[in-house]
Amino acid sequence: MIEELLSANKNFMAKKTPVVSKYPRLRLAILTCMDARLVELVEPALGLARGDAKVIKNAGNILDQGALRSLVVAVYLLGVGEIIVIGHRDCGMVGVDVQALRQKMLARGVPEGAIAELNLVEWIGTFADETENVRRVVMQIRNSPLIPRDVKIHGLMMDPDTGCVEVVNQNQ
Ligand SMILES: [Zn+2]
């Protein structure tokens, strides 16, 4: 697999990529899901181009410590003044069987203690509905003492097949 990517990179280098600033042109950060269907979908569906926004991704666009730390960097070091949480229909994080996941990890040799540190039930067990999750994450960011009040926070839901969005929260 990696060979294919390296070969693609050689071809890619044949054309010139314009240099853009690391400071997002729209002063925007997006927190969205790692779902493969959102690759090359989220940005064009919202009219975003390279250099326009910081994009943070994880499984289920949740506000874990990693996402929060990235938002802190985006706000204080990269000039972000607006955050959009983008969830999507048919998210793989809904309806995950926590016990089945645990069993799979044990079967692959992961120690019990390492699995316990993931807090599977608290992390995945609470993910019941994509829209509810977006609402919750927007509230968590809004209520975080690390994110200043003047930062605007919105929530959107995206259809992973068409890119169509609906507004869940606007400027909370
Ligand atoms: Zn997802």
C-alpha cells in the first residue's frame, strides 16, 4: 500500500503546488470525523480551499484531550476565531458494541490494563446519536474554560454521500 502512495507522490511532484499560509485564511477551525467518505467531501461541500481552515479529525468528532489541545493551538497561535463541529449521518461510532471491541483487542494480545485506560464505555458507550453528539460537543467547547467567549462555535450535520449539511447549532 505505501509503495502505491510513494509512487503517486512522484507523479504529484510533477505539478507545482501553490504555497499558502499556515494561518487559516478564514480564521476557521473544523472538528470533524475521520470517516473516509468525508475525505475530499467536507471542504468542497463548504466551498473551502487549501489554506482556508484548520481541520481536526478523530473518530466521531468528539472533544477529547487531543481535539481540545488542537483547538487551543488553533485559537491562540493560529488566529482562529470560529469553530465548526461537523458530524455526519451513518457514523461508525454509533452503535459500537463495546464488549465486542474489547474482545477483539484481547484476542490480538492487548493487555486488560491498556484497554481499561481507554475508558471504552465512557468514550464510545455514550455515543448514541450523531446529531446529539454534535450538540454535546458544541456545548463542551462552549463550556471549556480554555476557549474564549469571543470564539464563535457552530454545529453542522453532513450527509456522507451527498455532502448536504444541516445546521445543528449556530454561533452558540
Ligand atoms: Zn463518523
